[in-house]
Amino acid sequence: MSTVLELTDVVKTFPGVRALDGVHLEVRAGEVHCLLGQNGAGKSTLIKVLAGVHRADSGTLLWQGEPFAPASPQAAMRAGIATIYQELDLVDDLSVAENVFLGHEPSRAGFTRRRTAAAATRTIMASLGHPEIPPGRLIKDLPAAGKQIVSMARALSHDARLIVMDEPSAVLAHDEVGNLFRIIRELTGNGIAVVYISHRLAEIREIGDRVTVLKDGRTTAAGLPADTPTRELVGKMTGRPFEYDFPPRAGADPDTAPLLVVDGLSRAGEFAGVSLTVRPGEIVGIAGLVGSGRSELLETIYGGRRADTGTVTLDGRRITSVGTAVARGMGMAPEERKSQALLLDEPVFKNMTLASFTGFATVGFTGARDERAAARRTAEELDLRPRDVERPVRTLSGGNQQKVVVGRWLLGHTRLLLLDEPTRGVDVGARAELYRVIHDLAAGGVGVLLVSSEVPEVLGLSDRVLVMREGRVIREAPAGELDEDAVLDLVMAGSLMEGEAA
Amino acid sequence: MTAGTALAKPHRFDENVLRNLGLVGVLVILVLVGIITRPELYSDPAWVKNNIFVILQQASAIGVVTVGMTFVIIGGGIDLSVGAIIALAGVWSTTLATQSYGAVGMIFTALVVGIAVGLVNGVLIAYGKLVPFIATLAMLVAARGLAAQISGKQTQVSANDTINSIASTKVLGIPTLVWILAAVVVAGWVLLNRTTFGRRTVAVGGNPEAARLAGINVKRHTLLLYMLSGLCCGIAAIMLTSQATSAQAAMANLYELDAIAAAIIGGTLLSGGRGTIVGALFGVLVFSTITNLFAINNLASEVQNMVKGGIIVAAVLLQQFRYRSLTNLLRRRNDRDNP
């Protein structure tokens, strides 16, 4: 196979930061080349250099043998490099066809040729194996998986020879990932090269041909075979060998009275008849796909949504609103850190005390000095990096942002912590630290109710596991009695996506 | 990591100080233009002192409104009805019936009317889920209509000497109106920077969902912000009534635009979550100094409005430029401190 893209010693500095510090990457036609690295390793910057958003300061880029320096995203697109970003850059209120041809609409004398665009879109959709997505459908009416297909169709509409995919599986449920892989295989079968970025090693094994590892803006391993042992890959990423480590825990005393009691909770169209308990010091995990109602359930328990029927009680007292939940000692780290949990421009300490600053205040006047001191202690406890509590949260990596959110609830008198996808977008090193923090919390008597799409995480962290599907709890068992395959089988049987995709 | 960096001032602080210094620079330039164009006036110290008071008095009522507006904008909203609220509060407090209750009755009426209209705005926006722009636009029209109805489109003269003397008296050599502005600005600064109310305002405007999930009652706080703005309008209504010794339905015309512009020039982010009271005050002072500059040169007010528009655009452009270069600078320094 011929080399289509070759990067040698690429450097990109931003004021004060060497984001890329000697990157080597060689991508061949028709291969899936995986890019691996922790948060902050330079993956995003590298993508933006390829996509024409940033220009490299030095080093050579060869695209199909020619020196290449795209001046704009349009230039990169024209050259045949398409990028599918993690946060899909589609316009919600435009149709599928309008999005596919956004910026290069077929037109005659300034008038768009809608029928041509629709027909071309239909052809592309069919080639992607999704003829059922109508060109006229609005993007906002599509599920996440459908949006991704549209992004891919847009790449193909440019006749891309290289498609960069930034964590494409992050927004997908398990069965949709299978479909994504099928499409990727078809693309590579046609000689298109794919650069695939993911935190999930299992995916890289399944879809990848070769792997390039980045650490601190440098290539630490180029073009390794995708079946390189985990230990070696993680070693290249972190500079130290690592594997998921869930230390054994004592677990909660089964005789203690439950802290949280959820009884027959239902919300139309989201979940129905959910009953569960969490004891002090117990970690209860909920496994389920995106769309199984798990996030909605968590938010309803927290008082953020009104239940149609059923009750939530903490220590025998009813929870009816977020206000009462927080006042009685509940805390939640929501699924979408940036949009649901953080004030990105505010300093770390104000984010950490967002739920407890009234407790530091005297007759309405804030106690910023005490807040800073408390936040500094929490930052120490969580090994927040950098340790600076004045720094705006925006400047922290995903893992450290998550620590700030968790730290918020360490600061209060939290007795029950709800965690929704606590390690999404968090790199391996920070993951291990978050696991430790969760264990420490439970050891200190805090009850934890956690939701995650990663089954090993749910099984490894929890004492007890509930499996959810289509809004119902279909299995409840001690974590020790379940294995990954059994849970996946339960979760997958009957998909919410049926009817949407073929 | 040393204790020194951990104790360093928040980065925002540096940015705000720089912006305010920029506004002070603009004020200095405006004064210099005044000196160059009318040197004979500026050679008289008594005139200069008096002129400063003129500028400050001119800034007083709009300054009070801008403090309230700044809170609303930081909290993620906008209040287009401030001018109309002033007119309604002014007219209501100068009806013959109200005037019969004396100065206290008039002040009480103006404040209550202001807060009540703010309450209606707040309920519509927070609980009725109306977009702030629409709700307060509707209030702008409706409140002025009610003011015209109450006054019968007549100018209502204030016969109350206590009210009328507010604008004409001085305390410790400084006009009373300027003291009122100073008190509102100081109170606003403390409220924003040193109280839980201020912290909630920033949180609600910066990320309402995060604030809600942290247990903050976003709706109630939004309601309170519009009531605060209404209160400021009530205060401003008294100040303007005192200055004119009368009130009418057309008073405080376009105050909403001046207040929003002053807040924005002062560094308040229109999308919410960020802003300063001191910056807003400087924004107001820049505007009233321009007005003064045109007045002492006997120039037409049409030109003045064009200059104002230009200043708004220039200030925002300058801020964007400075903000970018400044964040780069801060990042560099950060990386030096935290290698």
C-alpha cells in the first residue's frame, strides 16, 4: 500500500506551549491508522494542523508525495482531507442534504440546485449503507449515530482520500459502533485512509491496522501493529506501564439501613418502575446503553426532573427538587461536564465551591479565603494538576476538570454521590485516580450510584450492579456474580435504535 | 508550585484592571480634547470644578440604571424596559394623589413601582419561560403606555420641595445626586463581588444548567435580578424627577440603550457570566463626558450620537483585540509559573 500522508518532525507552538514537539506520522492508503495519546498529548492540535485550522511552525508534511500546508479548512477539504470532529459540526436546523453540501452547494447562477444535492446525498447515503436517511430530514431530528453518518457523508461529498475521525465512538451506543466499523471497512476497502482517534483500546484492536502513539506532543511510537500488547501501548502513552486496577474492597455492611431508597420511579418515555437502594459506603453501578434511560433516571433521583410516579427518599426524607437533594447531602457529577457542571471561565476554587459557597458565607457575604483554602486541600486530595486553584477551569484537561466536579461534592457534606459517566473523555492516568477517589469516598461511608457505558468499569467499581434496558431494570446482582459478556448480552438484547437503522 | 503562585491574584483581576485603565485613558483623551477646544473655560478652576459636577450629575441617574442592568446582563438576561420603568415610576410618584403623601410617599411609590414591574418581568422570564428580550420589549411598550395613561400625556410637576431639592443641594460640597450614584455603585460592587447573591449571578449567567445542578435556584435568582433592575429604575426615577422637578411619560427615553452600551463598554459579556461594576461606571462616565464635550462646544446632538455609536464599536473591537493578546500573555506567564 502506498503512503498518502507523511509527517516528519512537525512542530506547532502556541504562546508558551509546545503543543506539537516533533510528530511523525505515516498513513497509507486503505488503512485505519489509530492515534493514541492521553488528554493533552497533542492529538487535537495534530488534527487541526491536518484540517487546515492551524499551520505547523516547522517540519514537513507530504500529502500524496507533495509538500502540503493547507491555509484553511476549505483548502484541506479540497485537497481531499476531511475531518469528523468529536463535537459534530453540523447545523441542526438544516436538512441532511444541506449539511452534506454545506459550503460547496451545487448551484447554477447563484441558485442552489436542491434536487441535484438531494440525489447526490441519496447516492452517498446508500454507499454508506444508510439509504433510509432521507436527504430532507432535519439534523436535529436524527439520533447521534445518524448525525455521524451525515458527517461522514459530508467527507465523502468532498471526495476525501483521508478521513480523520476524532473519537467517533464516544457518542455512540454499542451496536452503533459495529455499524461505524462496517462503514470504516467499506471506506478503506475503496482505498480511503482513515486516521482514527479513540481512548478505547478494544476498538483500536478491532478496527485498527497500525497505531501511532503521542505523548507530550511527541511521537513515542510510530506505526506499531494494532495488536501490540496493551501494556506496551499504555507504557508508550504514559511513560509507565499501567493496567486497569480495581483493588478489592470490603464493601458495605449489608445490614445497614439503606441511605437512598428509590421506589417505583417512572417518567413517560424515559424509564418505568425503577426501584433501587444504596447503602452508606456502597457503590451501586448501573449498566446500560445510551438511551436506556439511565441518565434521565439519575437526574430524576437528583430532583432535576419531576417523576410521573414513584418516590425518592434519602434517609427517609423525600427528595423533590435539586435544592432539597443538595441540602440533604446529595451530589451529582453530570454526563456533560462542560455544559452541565462547569463555569469554564471561572477559577477552579469557585467551581469547586459552587454547591457549598453559601456554607462558607457569613450573612450573605462570601468567605473567599476559606473557600480557597478548602479548595486547595481538595485539590491536594485529588492530585489536581496543576494544583493552582485560581486557574480558569477551561485551561484544565478533561480528567482534571472531572476532578474539579467530583471535588465540588467532597467539599460539601455529601452522603450520596451520583456519577454519570465519570470517566468519559478522561485519560488512563486520571481514570485510575478517579477510581481511587470513588473507593475512598465509599470507604468513608458515602453511598455512590454510578452510571457508565463501559461495562468493565461498572463491574470493577461497584459492589452491586443494575442492568438497564429500554427504561427498565432487567437484572440486579452483586458485581462478583456478573461478567462482562453476560452484562453486554443483557444490555444489547433488543436495541433502542431499531427502526432507525437497517 | 510555590505558595506564591497559589496566592497570586486571579487572572481576571489583571484583565479587568487593564480594561478599566483603557477607559480611564479614553476619559483623559476626552478631557484633553475639551481643554484644546475650549482653553478659556479650562483656565478657570471654579468652572472646571463645576463642570466635573455637571458631568457626574448627568451620569448619576443613568449610572444607577446601569448598575442594575449590569447585574441582569451578567445573570444571562437583558432588560430593555428600564427607560419605561423609570417613566412609569416617575409618573406614578408624581400624581396628585401620591404627592399628597409627601416626599416619603413619593419615594416609596417610585421604588415599589420599579420593583413591581421588575417582578412582572422576572416572573414572565423565569417562570413563564419568555425570552428576556421579548418579555422586556413588551414591557417597554406597555409600561410607557401605562405611564401616558396615568399622566394623561401631561407633564406632572412635582410640588414637593424635599424631592425637588435632592438635585439642587450638596452634601459636604458634593451634589446629592452624585452621592446617590456613589452609594449605588459601592453597594453594587459589594453585592457582585463579596456576596453569595453576586456569586449566584455569575453562576446563573455563566452556565445556568451547572448552577441548577449545583442546587442553585436559578428561577428565583433570575426573578430577583429583574427586581433589582426595577429597584434601580425606581431610584433613578426619583433622581430624574428631582432634576426636572417634574415627570412625564416620555422621560428617560432610550435609557435602555445607554445602559446596555455602558455595561458592554465596561467589559460585561452580553452572553452573561462576566462583567464588572467599575467598568460599567467608567462606561457611563465616558458617555456623559462626550455629551458634556459637545455641550461646551455648542455642537449639535446628532453628531454626538454618531460619535457615541463609533465609541461603542471601537471599545468592543479594542477589547477583543486586547483580550486575545492578554490571554496569550497570561498563558505565557502561567506556563512559566507552572512548568
